[in-house]
Amino acid sequence: MKPKITMKKHLNTIIIASSILLTAIIFSATYSNRNKRNNTISVTGLGKKDFVSDLIVWNGSFVKKNMNLKEAYAALDKDRESIKKYMDSKGIKSENIVFSAVEIEKEFNKINIKTNMENSVFAGYRLRQNIQIESGEVDKIEGISRQVSELINSGVEFYSNAPQYYYTKLAELKIEMIAEATKDAYARAKKIAENAGGRVGKLKNANMGVFQIVAQNSSEEFSWGGSFNTTSKKKTANITIKLEYQIK
């Protein structure tokens, strides 16, 4: 029986020694990897561009009211033709103009009768049609949107919204800004490494931050989710890039 007990002890000793050795190897590898991870530097670069919008979208609407639906439609058609002629006289091409479907609403007036109960009385039909003008002639459309009182003076009940401004080459602009932000981040990393007596090594990781478009020279606030200004013709785009470099 004694030889069996001795063999069992030897086996337990081998298992324990192997476990200690494996633990030491894992700890050593973990410590080595931790040092490698710490031997890096993270920097954030900024890309910024000023630009002018090259597309304008102007929305408006016109309204007609009448007790008779057929007559209301006829009056709205007349106003639509007046608007077309007005836009044509201003040099706006018909292909840049889109009229929406006509919206019909029944209006009612509330009156009090002798029993102090409110009662609704039909007051007529209210017809509304929206118009959208989209053009690359930004300055021209912007100017016309400010002269809309000419339409109102001609008898058209026209409501004008503020123009919206866009940029059709945003994808190309974004690529330029990413390149600028990357260059800025590398310059920062190089300066920090030099001050610490090291050199910038391989790029380990790269993440693009928030892309923002705000009005030029404004106090418009930035948003973590990204802001996209459409109310200003002149804009400023900003983008951030976070890079992680190995330090030699």
C-alpha cells in the first residue's frame, strides 16, 4: 500500500508545481501586455472649414377661403397661375418649382345661444397649397424670398417660410476635414512624444468624433450628437479625430 501513497504524493506535487508555473507565465504575459498598452499616447485632432451654401430650398404656401368648395378651388387655381407668372418673371425655372397636393379644411365658428350652450356653425372651406423652390442660384432665390410682399399686394394670400441652406459637396468637404484633423492629431502626438524624449510609432487606433455644422461667427452651441445648421448661408464645419499611437 505504501508505494501507491508515494506515487499519489508525487503526482500531486507535479500538478501543484505545474499550476504555479502556469500562473507565473500568465501573470508575466499580462504584465507585459499591460506595459505595451501603457506605452501609447492618445490625441485628438481638429478639422475646421468655412464654406458657403450652394443650394437653397424655399417653402411657402397660399390660401383661399370660400363657402363653396368649387369656387374655392377656382380661386386657388387662379392664385397658383399668378404665382407661376410671378416666379417666371423673376427668372425662376418651372423645373425648380414643386406644388404639393391641395389641403382642404372645413372651418366652423363657435357661437353662444340663449341656453348658454356653445354651437358650431359652418364658416366655409379653407384650401391651402404648399410650394417649394429648390435651386442652386442661392443669392437670386434669397432675394426673391424677401420680396414676397409683391405677391401679397397682388391679392395672393401667400405665406413665406425662411429659406433653408445646404451644401451639395458635403462628402468631399468631410474627407478634406478628416485629413486635416488627422494631420493635426499627428502633430500633437509628435510634440508630446518629443517633450517626453520619445518618438511616435505605429498608429494603434483611430476614431472619428462628432461632425458639426454651425453658422459662421455665431455663438451657436455644439451638440454631442452633432448639429447641422440650415438657417445660415455661410457656415463652419468642424470634425474631431481621436488617434492612438505607439510610443518608441
